Amino acid sequence: MSVYLSEFLGTMVMILLGDGVVAGVLLKDSKAENAGWGVITWAWGLAVLMGIFVAAKSGAHMNPAITLALAAIGKLSWSLVPGYVAAQMAGAFTGAVLVYLTYLAHWGRTPDPTKKLGVFCTIPAVRSLPANILTEVIGTFVLVYCVLAIGSNDLSKGIAPIAVALLVVVIGMCLGGPTGYAINPARDFGPRVAHALLPIPGKGGSDFAYAPVPIIGSIIGALLAAFAYTAIAA
């Protein structure tokens, strides 16, 4: 399996399960309707865990911000970056399409277009683009710094995937409230494009005006974390 196919499949599984739990919680007449934020954060952590196992052969980045950060500190060849990012975006788009198909009977039953959009991508609780970018910078900084620490720490030998999954859970619970914690450009943009293209009844707009926020914030946070870790702990 090529590293690009590995990244595609891992990201697809992550988004299928991660956006899938959001659909279950938000869409009308789902058995998981109104299950709450705790269910979403735990399921997203488990979604990342399953993606890690699927994408193990490529290093399981599943996140363009992580890929760019690793390349910036010399842990990944820059020649691989375009293929990684393309595979991640395609995997995220495909995973979102599968969520749409899984919940096909529920879109028409759900009257709120904001909930439909929220299945696919992040929506800030309070829309303030500078503050929203800062939230994404902080969340992604924690993600990448801790992932690098987990990967180089003897304490995490044998349990690194579980540690990363728990990291995603705690980021969601503690830092995810303001923006929905994209902390990953592919996680937000690929499904947002799927929302724009899919024939979802009563879906409303896809809010591409907000789309740069999780991209810019995630990349800045990831690069800052990578350089900080290299300077302090490496």
C-alpha cells in the first residue's frame, strides 16, 4: 500500500466516524439525537484512533498541518507533502460523502440548515475571526506539541495511538467549545466541499467565508508547536 493510499484511507475512516457521530447527535430522529458534546468528543478520539491504525504505514498524519510541521522540522521529505495533503483532502471528502449516505433518511427530516452544515465542518459558537483563528492556533499547538512528545517518549511505547486518541478527546473537551476544534485543515475543508456539492435538502450555504479560519489557525499552530518542540525538548 502506498503512503498516499494509506493517508487517504486513514483520513476517510477518521472523517466517516468523526462526522458520523456529529450526524448522529444533530440530525432529527437519529437514535443518538441530542446525545451531547461528551459523546462527540469521545467518539472523535476513537475515530482518530481507528484512522491511526488504518494509516499506520504512512505515519498516520491524516492532517495537512501535521504533515507541513513534520516537513518543516526535517522529519518528512518536502517532496511527499503535496501527495500527502491531496490524499488527506480526498479522504476527508470521501468520508463526508459516506456520512451523507449513512444518514440519507435524516437530512430531509432535519429542518435546521446550521445543524446540517455542522455535521460536515466546524461552526464557531461566537463568530469573531481573529478569536476563532487564535483558538485554532492554540488547539493545534497542543495537538502537535503533544503528538511529538508522545512519539519520542519512552512512557508511550506501545500505547502511542491510544495516547493520541485521548489527546484529541481532551482537546475537544477543554478547547473545542469556541470553534468545534477543527485542528486539521482536511477535517474541515474536505467535508465542507462535500456539503457544497451534495444534494442535501434544505442545506443552506456552506460558509466558505469561514473556511480559511481552520486552515490558517491549524497551520500556524502546528508550525509553532514543531519549532517549539525542536527548540525545547528535542
